[in-house]
Amino acid sequence: MPANIRKIVVVVEETRREMGREIAPPTRRAAAVAIIANPFAGRYQEDLEDLMAIGEELGDLLGRRAVAALGVAPGMIESYGKAAMVGENGELEHAAAILHPRLGKPLRAAVEKGAALVPSSKKMGGPGQPLDIPLGHKDAAYVRSHFDGMEVRVNDAPRANEIMVAIAVADSGRPLPRVGGLTKDEAKGEDGLR
């Protein structure tokens, strides 16, 4: 069953100044968000295979859209994350079925590599409610400068029978990082941690 998509929203955020300091180059994040019909809204469904397949489809579509929004080569993406918000007639397990079993593989292909786990969050909510997409370095989870996030909201989503699915990518870490730890230049990206 392919995703029944009502709307796609793509947002780019560029930070040029922070605490009175110029950020050069600017930190840039992009999120691609799909608002889809929840095929299991209002009823319990034991087998969530349809949502897992939708997750795979959206990992590819939204991953490519987010990378394209930044206008960089896929290998230039440094961070990624995923999130979903289920409308009131759904359940958190619907978001989990989309996000976890299969969405990661096509997202990793869209950003070239992606050795680290994809940070994720899920929640229930309604139209206009914010969804926080956690971000982490795509190849080395211990790179602290890339512990970040991006907030998105869609004024008319998710409706009661919908799911809002989002992927975010960044071509850098936070602006002005200075909390120490492994740097992106020191990361090897072999084990997904360091």
C-alpha cells in the first residue's frame, strides 16, 4: 500500500548570526514533511506491515527532498533525524512502524552512508502542534557539536486520521559549538559511534 499523501512541506532554516557573532558558513537545516492518511486510524491492527512499507517509501522521498532543499551533494550532509506525529485516532505504534523498521535504509542512501542510528521522536498531537526532529551526526553518534534538533509545524496537520512524518538533515552542526567531545574531523564513522 503506497502512502496516501495529502501534503508535502519542505522548510529550510539558515542561521547567519548567533549571540552577535557571524556564522560563516551559516548553519543550515532542512526538513521535509509528509502528511499522510493513517490506514489504521480508529481501529486496532495487529499487523503493521503496511505502515512499515510506507516508512520505506517516505525515507526515500523525504530524504531526497530534504537533501535537495539544501542544494548540496548527498555526501555533504552531516546530520540527520526523523520524527512522526500521529493524529488523535491513531496510536504511537503507528509512528513507530513508519519510523523504525525500514525508513532508515533509504534515508541513509539519500545522504550517502549514515553509519550512526538515526535519532527519532514520536508523539500524538493535532493541527499546528510542533514536532521536534532530533538531529545527530550521520556517521558518528558521539560528535557532540551535532546534537541538535529542528522544529516543524503544519497549520492544518495532523488531522485526527493522519500522520505527520518528517525527516531533517543538516550540512553542519550547531552554530558556535563549544562543549568539547569528539569533533567531526576526528570522527572515523566506522562503527556509528566514533
